[in-house]
Amino acid sequence: MSGDARVVAVLGPTNTGKTTYAIERMLGHRTGVIGLPLRLLAREVYDRIVALRGPSVVALVTGEERIVPPRTQYWVCTVEAMPEGMGIDFLAIDEIQLCADPERGHVFTDRLLRARGLHETLFLGADTMRGPIGALVPEAQYMRRERMSQLVYSGQKKVSRMRPRSAIVGFSVDNVYAIAELIRRQKGGAAVVMGALSPRTRNAQVDMYQNGEVDFLVATDAIGMGLNLDIDHVAFSSLTKFDGRRMRPLAPNELAQIAGRAGRGQKDGTFGVTGDVRPLDEGTAQAIMDHRFTPLSKLQWRNHALQFGTIDALVRSLEAPPDHEVLVRAREADDLMALKSLSESAEVTARCTDALSVRLLWDVCRVPDFRGISHAEHSNLLDVIFRYLHERGTIPNDWMARQIKRIDRSDGDIDAISKRLAFIRTWTYVAQRKGWVDDETHWRDETRHVEDRLSDALHEKLTQRFVDRRTSVLLRRLGQKEAMVAEVNDSGEVTVEGEFVGKLDGFRFSQDKGAGAAEAKTIKSAALQALAPQFHLRADRFYNAPDTEIDFTEQGGLMWGSAAVGKLVAGAEPLKPMVEVFVDDVAGPEVAQKVQRRLQHFIDRKVAALFEPLMNMQRDETLNGLAKGFAFRMIEALGVLPRAAVAEDVKALDQDARGALRKHGIRFGQFTIFLPLLLKPAPTRLRLVLWSLSQGLSEFPESPPPGLVTVPAMVDGPQGVDTMSGYRNAGTRAIRIDMLERLADMLRAEDSRGGFEAKADMLSITGMTLEQFATLMEGLGYKAEKGEREKVKPADAVVTKDATPDAADIPVMDAADATLPTAETMPADAPEPVADDVVAGTEEIADAGQAPIIEEPAETPDVTAEIPVNSETEIDPGAAPDAAVAGPETEVFYTFTWGRSAPNRRPQNGGKPRGKQGTPGGKGKGKGPRRDGGDKSQNFSARPPKKEKAIDPDNPFAAALMGLKDGK
């Protein structure tokens, strides 16, 4: 060092610009080196100098990274990696107060004692170092730098109440993660900075914070080492830390080093503690604010003059005591522990017989224990590396490749990736050592690429776990009091400032269900504020939408496409329902009124279109007297009235009144008075909704599937639901009203007193089996007597020429068949086979509670002749042998008679009528044909037999008809 070289101690609190001052001084020299306490800070300084002088003249050297251009002028290093004996013009050591650190202090002390620049040397640090520097470096000059901003203690505050741009400091990984998770739920997220992070991960996290993506930083005490961040407030989540040996309280100067990160440049800062920590005592808080701390009196030291003759000599030199009162021997470091452990190996001892081998062993022992698994594991790894280097001179490429390949995986959680990053740092350090691998450039690149991949994966995992970008963005924009931009796609998904926040269903916003309780309020507040213009645009579009885009549900809901926009509520009259809209309050009354008007127009037009016959009847001024009153009853009943409920009113109507009502489409049926047009599916669906509203039902019955003649009886619904559905309960089934009236027309021609059997047309029109039809008839008030008789097979017959043309094409059902060959359904608006009130007096008879009885009309020729029955049973020659000896085949038949009292006992909602003995329908035991030798060909029908006609023996349908006609 030249005689005019100067040594300057630049001392002062944080935020005094000491590091910036050192960089400026270094760049004023031709060459220079600066030693920094963390590789994170080294990377930050390196980037600053590269920005000023370019990458071709700046080197970065840390334990795991080495960037050395051929024309290097300025070296940025960690203190441990600083080159020695290079004759550099300028040299600076930052955070020189770390000389007192129990773990690394001896390295800083060694630089304080021995590292010098040819022209200038700077020691940067706290005022507490003034005494030790004066004692060990008497030639040093002092420069005092004052803090550029004030630092104020703000006391205790919960994390949930922390203001933006705050850093919360923890002293363990678990503590840091727990705080970050809490902030994510309550504040939208936080960046995480720890000394164990790679520079790439740390920079990515810091960038999130610096760019405003998150407003909070959770860090270890690593941020206290000169990292320049935009922090307004520093909060301590703990006042103790583990120093590698024990838990100890932080000294005031250590707290000040961390708290000093708050308030950069001319901006004041504050510091305090979180709600889980006792407040700082007044003396400590004041000392931090005034930057007054107890001066350091002892520095850590370890002998640099090492003896490499033998392992024992090396150990003794490392444990040599200091020769100055300010210095104390450092505690046993990891490298010394590793040396002692390996020296116990006989093989290692056998190899270390010369100074070169001992020096190599020491170099290997200085590989840091990045993995932190255990001392024994670390020593075993060093043993393997030493043997390879001692035997072969380099580490084998295949072994190195296997170690790296095991680590090169980016799957797993944060802890797994963090461990792999720690592992790769070991191999990165090995690859940086000169001469340890064959191709240094290849392995440096390989390890750096793996570290970069793992760093990116770790950053992504940290961000996914501890940052809710959506809440963070929305909170920031809400705080800025600016209008936010909301977008709604075709499916209703809402994004605010590019972040998905929920869905807009019609005019109601439903926020993302994945949001936690803490962020839900923020999301809703931001979304509704941004959606205000969208509500007005959507209301205009809805108001101009055609009716085809709007519909009602069977529960009274009102839909716009797939979006629920309102519901129907009861009005003053059944045909005048009102509308209740689903519109968020934030949309405003104007939007709500516009939606309400549009929905009311829709339902009014829908009622007018589907119930046009009722509306015409309501407007008909020619109706008067009883006809007008009866029309009012029909309108109130929505076009369907059980006849029994208005029997007296019907009797009172004269033929003129009935005629006037029939002009409006009213049909006076035996069981129901109705308008056939209103039995179609669309009016039925709306009628059920309007009726349910007028009845005040909480759950509306659904309309039956369209087109079915019968459905299961509606016994569980409210009273009258079968009628409103267009059906009438009868036994276990309900039959459609118009089909029931057609059946009634057929029953008028039968002898209801003497008894009759079901005809094929009756079964066909109902789509039922004979057993089902019997139950239906019982439900209508008839008695059904079941019987059995011998089934007579038809003989071969010939169809005469005067038979009805194409009779063979008409399927006729045997009464004993279990399944009908006819379709079950028949449209509600099919043509009526018999008009209502065909015979005078029919209505009066029906009103009297008995089946109508009319005179038998003159017998008309039947389309088929009676089928003669052979007296002998013919046996099919091809049949099974036992067919000839089998007993006579029987068939089931029913005889129906009118049960006068049954209708009065029939439940209102359907069900089986009760007979005299209390059995359903008064069903007796069918006697069937006589079995005492009586006439087996006896006709059990109440009607007189018809003349037999010749039947074509080759016509199977005619033969089946013969069986049905004869009831055999």
C-alpha cells in the first residue's frame, strides 16, 4: 500500500447513503473491489454498477456465482469471496459492524485487519465500530453521515391493521410463511424475502413489491443488510432469534439495523411491533430513534496464518488465541468442525501426508453446509469430494451429473423446491472452485441453469401461496379512488381490472365462491362499483329484447335466457299477476324500474295470448244475467271447472245462456266444464303457475308431460291440482279431461244399470289394460265386478263380401290382453267424436249423481258378424303332446255397473270410491261363468246378442274381435 493511501471509516445509521457513496468513490478509481455481507446485496450493487459502466468491466463473485469478464476493472463480491493480493486501487467493506457477529465475524475482522486498497480503503458501518477501528486501525480517518430521514416508533399494531408499504419481519421460515398467509387472506398478498432465497427468486419477489403488485413484504432480518426497498413501516413479529446455538433477544443496534429499512431517501419511516409482541420499552425505542447504541468492545477473530504441514498443525493454527484485547477467538465454525470430523478418518489421515493434501482438505472443508441436514451428512459429502479430488485431481463428470440430475426437478411444494435450491448451491459452489471439475464453464452454466429453473419455480409457488393478485389489485384501485374497468363476457363472467371476480346473473352479481371471507368484502365492493355502468347497458338491452328471449318457469320465475331476472307474485286477480325483479341495489332504482316494466309487459302479453278465450269472454258485453255470472266463474277458475262444483249453476242456465257460452268455446262435459283450447300444454303450464300464486303455494306443482292421456294420480299435491293440470283423478291414475268426456260419450250408450263390459274403443282411448281400466272406472263411481270364464278360441271363419272394407287393417284388442296395441297418447285438440249434450236430458241425469241412461237406438248392422264357436276343441297337430290334455284356457273380464253413492264418497283429490262394504269401488268377487254344467256359452253382457255374421277364417283381427264381442 502506498504512503498516500488513506483508510476511512464511513460510519452512521441506516439510510445515510454509505453504500452509494462507496460506489461513487470506487468508480472514481481505475480498479476497485467492494465486499458486501449478502449475495443478494452483492447482486443489487453489481446491477447498479453494470448499469453505469457496462457488463464488460464488472465482475460478480460470490460463493455460488462467478461472472468475471476478461477486462474486469471492478469487483463486486461477498466478503468471504473477495480476492486477495490483486493490487486493487480501491477497496471497501460494507456493514463492517458484522465483525462482532458470532458466526461470520472473524471473516469481517480479517478484512478489517488485512484488506487494503492501493489508494483508498473504506469501512462502512455503524457508529458502534468507532472504538474497535480506532484500536486496530489507528491510521483510519472517520466520516460521519447523518440519516436523511427521521425514524419514529409507532408502537404495537395488529397485522390486519398494517398500512400499505409495510414490511413485517420474522426470524424463522415458519414464522415468515405464517405471516405471509395471514396477509394474503386479509390484504391480498405479500412478497417474501429471505436470505436463503436465490438472488433470482429474491429479485422476482422484490419486484412484485416494488412494482406495487403487493403492498406488503414479509422478510427475515436479511433486509437489514443494505437492501434498498420502498418501505414506509417496519414491524417486528418477534424480538428474539436463533443464532445457530440458542435463542437470544435482539440487541437494540440489531433492531435498529432492521428498523432502518423504513423511510428511504428523504422520506420518513416508522417502526413498531405486531400484536403478538410486547411493545418495546421506552429506552430501546428512543435509542433506535436517536441512533445511540452501546459501542462494540470485542470483535470475533480467527488466525489467518494457517499451518498446512499436518492436519493437527492446521487445527492448532485455527485455534490459536488472538494477541489483541479487542479481539476474541471465534467459536468453532462449520469448516473447523468438518476438519476435525474428517481427521478422525484413517483414510483421510493417510492421504494428508503433505502440505498440498492438507491444504486441499481445508479447501474442501470450507464448502458451506447449504443443505443444513446434519453435520454428519455434510462431513460424509465432503469426504467423498476430497477422495475424488485427491485421487483423480477432479470430480468425475458422471458423478457430478448424477448429483445435479437428482436435484433438477421443479415439482413439489415450497419446502421441497427450497431444499433443492439449497442442494444445488453446494454444487454451484463446487463448480466455482478453480480446478475442481474438468469443464468449469460447462458445470457453472449447468448448475446456474438448474438454480434458475428452481428459482423461477419457487417464485411461482411463493406467489401462488402468498399472493391473491385479484384482491391485491382491487384493494389498490379502491384506495386510489379511481373508476375501475369492468368487463362482462357472453357467459356473464365479470372481470375487474383483468381479474375474475364473479358472474353477473341477469342483474344480480354473485361473487367468486372461491374467495375467502376476508377478501369477499373487497371483491364485492370493487365489483359493484365497477359494474354500475354495466347495469345500465344491460337494462337497455333487456328492455328492447323480444319476448322470445324471456320466459317463465313452472315455479313462477322469470328468465332472460339462462339468467333469473325476477319472479311472479299474486295480483288482485288470477289473470293479473305482478312482477318482483331481481336487481342489485347498486344498480339503482332506474334500472330496477326499467326491468320491472319490461317483465310486466311480457307477462301481460303472455296471459293475453294463452288465455285469449277467457279474455274475449271477459270483454263480451252481450253476456248478461246467469251467463255473465257463469263466465265470471270460468274466468276465476282459469277455464277449467269440476261440474260437481257448479252443478246448481249449470241447472239454472237456459239453452240461450248455454249457447252464448258455447260460442266462447266452453264445453259442458259430464265431469268437467272447460275450454278445450286451454287444455293445451302452454296454457296448462301458465294456468298452474297463476293458480299456485292465487293459492299462496310455496312450491308450485309441475304440469304433466304433454300428450299423455293418463298419468299417475295427483294425490300428494294441493286440492284441485288435478283439475288445474287438465286431468281428473280416478283411482290410481288421472285421465285427461277431454279424453274423459269422450269416454263418457261412449258410456252413455251402455246399460249402466244392468252392467256392461269394456269395449276395445274404451281401452284404446284411455291407453289402459283391462285391469287399469277397471280401477279407472271405480274412480269414476262405477262398480267393477271381476270374473273368469273359459276362453273360447275362434274357429276358422270367412269374411263376407258385405263386411266393412279394410276391416282387417283395424287392430282390435282382446279384452284379456295385458297390453294395448294402440298409442297411449292423443292430442288435446283432436276432433270430438260426439258433441257434448248430444241427448236432451243427459246433463240433468248427470247432475242427479247417476250415470246417464238413454234409450237403445235401433240396432245397426255391425261391421263384423258374430263368430261361430266350434263345439269341439281342435288340436294343432304341431303342438306339444300335452297341449291336447291341458285344461280349458280362462280369461278375466269385468262387468261395470253405476254405483250411485260412489261419487259422493270419492276423495276430492282422487282415489278409489268406496262401496257398501267399505271396499274400494264396492268391488265384489267376480263369479265368472258357471262351473256346474251350466251353459258355458252364456252371454254375460247386459246388451242383447247381435245376429251372427260370417267371418273370414283367415282374418286374425276379426277372430280377436269375436273373442272380445262374446266376452269369452
